[in-house]
Amino acid sequence: MSYRPEHAVQTRARVIESARRLFNRHGFEQVTIDQIMADAGLTRGAFYHHFRSKSELYAAAVASFATCNPFAIRTADDADKLRDPRALARMLVELYLSDETLANIDLHCPLYALPSDVARAGLEPQEAYTSLIRGMGHIYRTALKGVRDAPRRAEAMVALCVGGMVLARTTNDPELRRSLRASARHQALALLKVE
């Protein structure tokens, strides 16, 4: 049976999507190639047509978050309304630390869902993870253009957003989960205000 060229692209995307969801839910070590391929509706043999290793797939899954996350989806929908870099940065802080984002496990950002896994997973996943950090920082630096300490503020905002979500995900206390994110949001938004 012969497939159209776009079939390979669609199949690869389906495998990445399955991997991203399963890695978010269970972590790198707990998910097997067989589980990922079954979730994608494919056999293990098809895996090697698209990836050399599980680590390569992990890197692709981490990198895929740049286009499938709630922020990317929302900004695509509201692109005309978000030409102001500060409005875009505020929206990222608000959405990143929101109840909606915390509740949607399948779309959790690898920055807070997978940090320990990525640290142990090797160079390819770490490079993809680093790109996500830089991408988030870029949004904040752009919003702070012309501010003397913009790079430091942008990195602090990334740390607040990611750290707030890491801690919120680890507690079983709903009030603490809420207040950690509210505190992180407050401080991150304060860093955007320039007198």
C-alpha cells in the first residue's frame, strides 16, 4: 500500500501528540514506546520510521508545546488584539498561572510538568526545553523593551510562572495551590510595571 507524502507528516504529528500527553501524565521513564504507539493507533514498528530513539521523540514532544499550548492557541485566535507586547506578556502570565491551565493536565507546559525528567533525559530534550525557556523569556523581554534591567526581570518572570506552577502541582491543598499561583502572578505582573 502506498501513502501520500503528507501521511508521514500526519502520522509523525499523531505520535508526537500522543507522546506529549503521556509524558505529561506519567513522565519519561514511565511511558514506553509501545504505549505511545498504541495511543496513537499505530504499531511499534512504525515508530522507527519517524524517530531514532525515545529520547528524540521526547525532544519533539517537548518542542511541540510551543505550538499546541493554551497561550499559542489563544494568541492565534486574538492576534489582532495582542499587538501590544505588554498586553501579550500580561496575558501569558494570567493564562499560565490560571485555574484552567492547572486543570488541563494534557496541555501542561513541560517547563513545570517535566523539569526533573528533562534534566535526566539527555541533550536533545534539554535543548528543546531550553528553547521553551528562551521563548517565554523573549515574550517578557519584548514587553520590557527599553527597560534597563529587562533581561533580569524577564528571567524572574519566567521563574515565577514556572515555579508557581511546579509548586501548585505538587500540593494537595487547594488553598495553597491557589495562593502560590496568585502570589507568583502578582509578583510577575509587578515586574512588568515600569515607572
